[in-house]
Amino acid sequence: MKIEKVHAVYFSPTGTTKTVITHLVKCITTLLPEVVTEVKDFTLPSGRKKVPDIRESELAIVGLPVYAGRLPNLLLNYLTTWQSNGAWAVPVVVYGNRSYGNALVELYDILRYRGFHPIAAAAFVGQHSFTTRLATGRPDREDLEKAEQFSAEIVRRILQPGEFTGIKIPGQGAPDYGGYYKPKGRDEEVVNFLKAKPVTTDACIDCRRCAKVCPMGAIRQDHPSEVSGICIKCNACVKQCPVHAKQLTDEAYLSHVGFLENRYTSRARIELF
């Protein structure tokens, strides 16, 4: 089958998912130089005002981070507005070294139900958004080399569709995809920090960078120290503050970070399907 365009489609508050998806697309277009590319970054609210326009003769590499073993729940309504009339798709999730849970089968199902034909799928690893001690520096060179190999397999399946027998994604499917992972603290008891929001220290220089990068638009542009909307703990504001004035100091949140650091520092693996 001839592919005319490859779409890089992603939600990536801290950049790791973007790195994976754009590298996959770059590798694919190196192998298929006649194909054009298009980027659909729906990280910010402005990027979710329209749905991707992906047609039958096109391929979408769709990437999202894993939150609590699932896709970010505040994106589900947006994802289910997408529509395709038979475009190829590759669902990709990026997890922070603990587990990708049922997020990949969830994304696979959403794309399939919206009219896409998944031809491959993958779970990559990226540095955890909560701490630099989990999957430090990932995706790294080894990860990107595997992405290159995966891209070659995607192209092979496109060029030889008769040999493609389908993919089977592990995990628990609909209706609830196993529910959301319940975070634990250092004492291994369940903790709840859903309502936690970043605080702003006196180091703030009022550059308002935090408000510009918040994927939920939760930080007020006129008063960036105020988080008036829902915080998904993506840490985009924390990581992009030039003076480190944004911090998540909630005790339950920090206890969970400690739990993760004690349990999940060994190198997690990429899984390709």
C-alpha cells in the first residue's frame, strides 16, 4: 500500500513522548523519502481545538504518556472525537519505568474504534516526570536505536501488507482497562494526591512560562502563582521554570515519589508489537 503522508501525533508535557514519536517519524520518512510529514501536537489546550485530519492513504504515529497505568483520563473525551476512514496507525505509549499497565491496549482500542487500522504498537520508556531517578535520560541512544529498528518493521508491514497478520496487545481491555493504578507511599500504604497542585516560591520572576506550558491551562496567565484549574501532575511547569520556582510539595505526592525511587530504578524495557 502506498502511503502519502506520515503524521506525528502526540501529547507530551515534558517532551519524552515527543522525542519518541518524532524520531519514529524521521526514521520512517528516511526509508520512504517521497512521503511528506505533518505534526499534530495536542499537548496544549490550543492543540485540542481541532481533531487530526488523517486520511486513508496516510499513517499516524500516535503517542501519549502513561499516567497511573492508563491514558491521561482528561484526554479521553478528546481522543474519542477523532475519526478516520481507514488510515494506518501505530499507537505508542511512553511510561516512566514502573509499568505501562493497560494504556497501550486502551490507545489501540480507541484508534481502532475511531476507524484507524493499527499496523504496529509499542511501549517505550521515558524519564519519569516525577523524578530524575527513574529512567534517567531516557529515551537514550539505545532506545532510539530500537525505535529505528521498529520504524523499519513498520515500513515493511506497509509495503508488504499481505504478510501482516495483525497484532495482539497484552493487557486488560474494555470497559475499564483494569482501572487506574493506586499510588503507594514510602510505607507501601495507598496515598491520594489528586488535589495536589504546584506551589510557587519567592524565586518566581513572573516570566509566566509555567502558564504557557501547562497542558490543562490550569495556571493563571495574569497570576501564575495561582493554579485555578485541574492539575494532572505532569510537572511541565516544574521542569520548565527557569529559576525552579514551581514545586510540588504535597506530602502524599513526595511519599509516592520515594516509593517509586525505592522500587523502580532498574532499567525497564521497551516492548514492540
